[in-house]
Amino acid sequence: MGSHANDSLESSVKIPTIKFTKLFINGEFVDSISGKTFKTIDPRTGEVIARIAEGEKEDVDLAVNAARHAFDDGPWPRLPGSERAKRMMNFADLIDQNVEELAALDTLDAGKLFSMGKAVDIPSSADTLRYYAGAADKIHGDVLKMSREFHAYTLHEPIGVVGHIIPWNFPTTMFFLKVSPALAAGCTMIVKPAEQTPLSALYYAHLAKLAGIPDGVLNVVTGFGPTAGAAICSHMDIDAVSFTGSTEVGRIVMKAAAESNLKVVSLELGGKSPLIIFDDADVDMAAQLALIGILYNKGEICVASSRVYVQEGIYDKLVKKLVEMAKAWVVGDPFDPKVQQGPQVDKEQFEKILTYIEHGKREGATLLTGGKPLALGGKGYYVEPTIFAEVKEDMLIAKDEIFGPVLALAKFKTIDEAIKRANSTRYGLAAGIVTKDLNVANTVSRSLRAGTIWINCYLAFSNDCPFGGYKMSGFGRDSGLEALHKYLQVKSVVTPLYNSPWL
Amino acid sequence: MGSHSKDGLESFVKIPTIKFTKLFINGEFVDSISGNTFETIDPRTGEVIARIAEGDKEDVDLAVKAARHAFDDGQWPRISGAERAKRMMKFADLIDQNVEELAALDTIDAGKLFSMGKTVDIPHAASVIRYYAGAADKIHGEVLKMSNAFHGYTLREPIGVVGHIIPWNFPSTLFFLKVGPALAAGCTMIVKPAEQTPLSALYYAHLAKLAGIPDGVLNIITGFGPTAGAAISSHMDIDAVNFTGSTEVGRIVMKAAAESNLKVVSLELGGKSPLIIFDDADVDMAAQLALNGVLHNKGEICVASSRLFVQEGIYEKLVEKLVEKAKAWVVGDPFDPKVQHGPQVDKQQFEKILSYIEHGKKEGATLLTGGKPLGEKGYYIEPTIFAEVKEDMLIAKDEIFGPVLALAKFKTIDEAIKRANSTRYGLAAGIVTKDLNVANTVSRSIRAGTIWINCYFAFDNDCPVGGYKMSGFGRDFGLEALHKYFQVKSVVTPIYNSPWL
């Protein structure tokens, strides 16, 4: 059971007025064609924050028309990379200048910690924009080594109009992870933010315009998956779709792409990432990693280390430390700087997590701490940090992604057993290893089938470090120069050569 | 109308006995579990060449088990790139040693020219495997420039078990375009050759074993798309599927991948590639390019230049030359070294092409030459040229995959670009001009994966090929092709007291 802090901190934090609630198409904020709106809810209380324009197929069509015109005829792809970079740098500066308001929007919308937003999420997103701005004038093709007298080279061309469907857990980070490389590449785009978290995306649209991103290059259509999202995936004039979210919806996206115009698809999906702690680990450091690995952002992170394997020699000490730390973890109003974990994003997620906790109890795992919702003034979607031990791989709580503050813990004997059990999952997003032994680190990092392996650290992201799934965690990479590939197409150009002095 | 040469040439060429007719799983030739077999037909005559084992889902399951075991526990991914390369080089040598027999198999299976097979297709297939063998020990990840005190690097890991679904038009070339990079990467695989052309694939399996490719690394399941192909696309334990074929079937493959285990998909699909000839072109050279562009391999090539745009200043002269050359083109038995194109691959393709020719006539295009089948036996079609074709005609929109050219006149460069891009496809394009600026502008403006300037079909092992738009995604040829068989893994460790960042 975590501890909780008082609410009624509104007086110390300025809750922003919601300035942007309409669709952003071709440089203008507009109502949806149907006039419909939907509610966005504050998960601290379950109350409505604002009503947002609800975009559907017809609105997506307008956005695509604008993006297509901006790409086929407009300045954006025709500017040099350095000029695109300048405007992206402006955009980053504008984010920095509005950091408090933006952090507050994500806190209200998604229950994310305000202090983290101000110090980490928002500034690092500005840095993501700057990273890709710096790459925009360094996108290289290859000159080829032809085996006959031809001069040939490849061009890495912007793929065209891109659809980004982004999730609610990191509304700002995800927005810029997708938008930045696409902008750098010279693409134009339609962003559909998650219906739970439309607020900061619309603010970013406003800042984009101020930064000098031309009309039609960045469009934002707020709305729901089965309408606006589906319209993007099935659109005959979108060249690529980039989706981050659940594996189930990832399937729907890929199918729709196949049934429409065979657009290029990249998917970043769920995870059930293992953290393996060997006997030679420092107990304090390892327990801290394991705790942050599952409780960061209230467990609403695709790479959460939701399965922890502890070698038997260190097991008892580590688990004792872990439970102690979990019991001291502060859950409460995310505007309160003392709080370490806010509410889950919405009612649906909250109920889903509690259901999994009940499964865990029924399946025979041992509940070490937590397991209950936290009634903070009888309102909101707060769940205690929860740890189950003696979890077996065939239990639902070991197989399914819970996406909440629920850890599944198990003991192991040998390195081979750890590898085998860690790999017994349909997912493959990330993994962690805690050991001082060089050989253990090298063997295990090569053997785990996951896209990112953190050794003696966890959640160690960096703009230059690619990130993405193996197996059913998806394909395609975000972050790093690798991410640009999703927004580029390779064209080969070949011309005969005469009298060349070499081949 | 093309001219055609006598048949009864079997005495010229030793038609091989068919040695391999069974599935190749885990290093052994085996019957299908069901015992079913299917016929493979000689398109010169419509007669049965042989009965081949017909693999279905259960056979694919066995092959996947073998491939999974070979990958997860076997030596193939664990030996060095150089050692994989050695065995691939041996494989290439064995291909060279059997070139006549292999070329003959593709000729009787697919109607491909025997002389081309012997001198080009088969030796080229061997060169493809050598190219990727040479890359196997040069596969690099990157060390990253972390913004905090971490050491980070990427590994390019073999993705695992791969399914290759290959078409019938270039059975040998396509076999090695897929298998070459996948072997180099350290993957294991199941190949499903087209049902029209199973023979050379099974022979290659035999050679692979002789070359020292371990059991289970390369498996061949002959059979049909809706059964064996579908089983591969939907398999829960295949990590990636690579498909070359029609856009319609490409959709089915991608859907099945999405509905099963979200395996990585790469598709190389159809095309309706434009060849644009400007006023300053040399008439002879341009006419020759245009003719070869649509008649090479009897038009059964995804990058065929099936739409020809000729600038008005050169139009009359060029069309005259083109029709003259088409009328002199020799169609006949593909074993005859004088013949320039053989029969279409099977009855279904033959009938489809004739039906498009009828459409062309009905839609009001002007038939300049050809338009009819040749002879009473087999699936031979005359080189056919339609002029005054508009982009909304079916013969301008659909991929015909036969010796049928759609021709149109244009005035300006902008018109040419616009009309060339008016297609859902984007596989290749050609430009004929001496003007540097025209070449540069047009090559940047056409939305296609390969642009040939003053040449066509200028393939090269180092030059990537693949689609834009509905011609697919992913590349064959070149180092680009390796990406389909890798996954990027990032490994991150904290560092302490580093003197630089």
C-alpha cells in the first residue's frame, strides 16, 4: 500500500484555461464538419475538463487534402533541410517558453506528474525536435558500386503524407517522437492524438504555426480511433501510417492499410518486459531500478519492467527492500511535488488494472503489497503499487500487458533459466539486466529477444538511441536516425557511363 | 505481328529428366503429409512435365519447426559471417556447374528463353548469392552518441525464421534475391515457389545441401498460394514474410500477417512503369529500349515499361521504328536460340492478356501491330502495340504482364511527369534524353523506386529495387535488401568517469 498526499493544491498551481479545442487543419482551428464534440476528463476527479471537436472521416479527408497539397505543391519538401531545421528550432524554443502551461495540460489530461512534465517530459520533447532539426540537412543516399558501366545512386526521398496515431501515456513525448523526424524528412502529416489526451497536441499545433511551419504541413484531428483513426489507416492518399498503442489496435491498423492502398506501416505496440537481477547486483540499486521500472508514469509505459526475475542468492534481501520501497511510494494529486504517482489515465484503464489484480490473486500468485484502489476523497482512478510474487509464465498477469502499477516477480537459479523465462512472451520491446559480470551482460543481452536492452539501468532513453519492438511488440524504430527511415523512401537512379577510368 | 519459328527443336537441347519433385524439409526430400501432388505444365505445349508434391498447412508447420530449431538452437546464426559466406560461395559454384540443366528447367517450367537462362539468368543468380556472401561478414551496427553518461550501441540481429513467397516470372533470380540476403544475415527460411514454377527451386535445395547449408536452414514447400502461401503468411512462428507478386495477393499477405503474429512484411508488387522519350533522343536507341522494355521475358516482368510517352517532335519517326522492330521480333520455342520470346507462363495469364487486348480495342485505342495469339498449341502472343492511349483506359491502368504496349504522345515536360505519375503503381520508370536538367528534374519528380536514364532494366547487385505507392515497400538487391532480414536492438549501459561525451 502506497501512501497518499492531500489534494486541494490548486492554489499552488495555476490550472490553465483550455485555449485550443478545435481541429487544426491547413493552419486554422476549425470545428468538425459534423459539429460534434467529445469530453476530455480529468482522472484526478473523473470530471470534464473541456469539450473538444470530434473529427471523423470527412475531417480527415480535409486534413489529407491540405497535407497532400502542402507536400505535392507547397514549400515544405522544397526547402533545404537547414531551413526546415530553423523552423523546427523555433518550434522547440516556443515549447521551452510555454513549459508550465504544457506540463499542466498533460497533468490534467493524463494524470502525469506536473513536476516531471516541467523538468523532463516537455523539455526533452523540445530536445527531440532539436535532434531531428540537426539531422534534416544530413540525409544521405548512397552512390553505388555498379558491376557494369553505370553511374547509380540512391535518393532518400520524403515518403509524402504521413498519418500519426499517438497514444495517451506520453502525449507530448509521443507527439514529438513522431512529428520531428517526419518534419525533418520533408513530409507533411495528420496527427490523431488519443481521445483521452487531446489538449497538448492542439497547443503544439498553435505553436507550430507561430514557429513558421507552413499551413497544411502539420494537421491535428482530434477524435476517436474507430472513426478518425480508422479513416487515417484506410485513407487512399496517405503514404505511411505510424501507430503507437496496443497490439490489438496495431492489428487493425495494419489490416486497414493492407485493405486500402498498402501504405507503409510502422507499429510500436505493447510489452511485458523482463528485468533480470543476478546475485552480484547491489540490492539497493536493483530494488530502485525494479520499482521505478514498474511505477514510472504509474506503470503506463510500454517498456515497463512488469516482470522481474531475481536470482535465488539475492532474492530474499531484494524482495524485502522492494516491498519496503513500494509501501513508502507516494500516490496522490499529480500537481503535488511530493507525489510520485498520479491517477491512472481513465476509468477504463483503472478497471482493467483492478481486474488483472483479481486474476493474479485467483491464479495463485502471492500478493506482497498493494492490490487495491486508493480512495482519495472518493474520486479519481488511483491504484496502489502492487507486487505479486511466485508468478509463473502461464499466468495471465505474466502474459498480458497490464499497463498499471502491478509487478510480477519470480525467482530463478541459472542464467539459462532466466533467458528462457524472459523470452517466454509474445512481446519483445525491452529488457533489463542487473549484474557486474561482463560475460553475463554480453551473453544475456545477445540472447534476449527485445528491441532495447538496459544493463544496470532502465528507461535510459536518448535521442540518438533507437527504440522499438521485436515479435508482437511491433516493427519500425522511434528515436535515433533509424526513425527517419519510416518517413523516407529509397529511389535508385541509374545512367550509363562512358569511358570511365575506373569501375 | 511477330514472326515465329518452327518447333520440333528438342533435338537441339537435352531436355532434363526431372530429378526433384518432393518437398524439401530439414535437409530431406519428402512427400507432402497428405500425399497430394499437382501438375506442372510446359507452356510450349500445355502438357504436363511432372507431378510435384503439394504442400499444405501441415507441411508448412513441419518446415517452420525445422527452421525454428535451426535458428534457435542450430549452428547457422552462430557461425561467423565468413563461414556462412564460404558455404554460400560453394552454393554459387554448384549453380555454375549445373547451369544448363537449371536453365532448361526454367525454360520448360516458365517458357523463358534457354539462351538467356544459360548466359544471364542462372549465372546472375550465382552472382547474387556471391554478392551477399561478400556482405555477410560486414554487417554493422552503430555506436551511439548518447546525451547522458551511457554507452549505447545497436546490433543488427538476424530476424529469425523468414517465409519467402516467390513468383513464377524469374524463378531463379527471385529465389536468390530473397534467399541470398536472408542466408547472409543468419536467418533460416521456408521458400514457397509459385505453383507454375517449382522445378528449379527444388534443384536449388539439393545444391544447398551439397554446399553445406545445414538441415533446416533452407526449406522448400511447393504448392499453392491459398494453402501453403496462406499458411506461411498466417504462421504464428514465422518472424517475417517477403512476397513478390501481384498487388491483389500482396494485400492478402499483409492482412494475414496482421491477423496472425504481426510479422514483418515486405512486398514487391505490380507496376505500370512509364518510359518517357524526349525530342532529343536517338530514335534507334529509344525504339530499341522501348521494345525490350515491354517484350523482355515476354512482358512478364514487374518493371516492364508498359506505358510509353513520346514527345511530339520525335513521335512519328519513333513509332515507325518501333512498329518495324515489333514486326520483326521472333516469337517461338524458347529453346531455339533465334527466338526472342517464348510462350506466356500458363493458360490463365495467356487468357488474361488476350482479354486486355480486347479491352484496348473496345476502349478506342489504336492497334498498330499484333493483337492476336500465335499458333495452335501453347500460350504464344504477338508483340502488341496500342497508340493514343489515355490514362483512364484499362490498358493504361492495369498491369497486363504480357507483350502489350500502351503508347501516347506528349508536348511538355510537366505533362509527361503528370501523366507518368498518374498511376497507383510506382515501381520503375525510364527517361530518354541527353539534357542533364531534364534528366535531373524528371528523375526527382517521378514517384517510382528505380529511374533508368538512357537505359532500361539496368539492374545491378548493388542497386536497390522496389516500389513506391501500391507497388509495395521494402527493397531487393543491394545492401538495402538486408534490412528486411534484420532487427535493430539497442544495448545501453551506464559509464562512469568518461573523459568525453
